[in-house]
Amino acid sequence: MTLSIRSPKADEMARRLAKTRGVSITRAVETALEAELKRHPRRESPSEIARQILARRGIVIVPGQPPVPQSAYHDLDHDLIGEDD
């Protein structure tokens, strides 16, 4: 696989980081990207967040299942805005 750095600034920073750490440019880029991904984990979609909140309430969404009960929406609204029951 190939990663091509076309930005002179990015190239210079990658080389400087590699030299500072005493590693290859590839390893310097890998560790920098790994650190950044740990700092900013994947953001969940609204559907994923709703599914997690509903699961905490004991409601599991299954394809083809009837709609979620109205009471779940009340709980969901409060969870999303940070209010207690």
C-alpha cells in the first residue's frame, strides 16, 4: 500500500517526528494517527445512540418488529437532553 504525502508541510512534520522519535517516517505517521484516533473515537450516528439508550431501557430494536412504545420516546427525550425522570 502507498500513502503519498503531497503537502510539503506534512512531509516536513512527518520527517521531523520520525527523527525526534528515532523511527521510520512510516512508523512516525502510524503512531501519530493511532494517537489521534484514540483522542477522537468514532462518533456514533443518532440511530446508534438511540439504539443504545433504548437498550438501557430494555428495548431492543429488531428488523420487522412493531414500533417502539410511546413511553420509550418520553424516556429517550429525557436521556438526550440530560433530564432525570
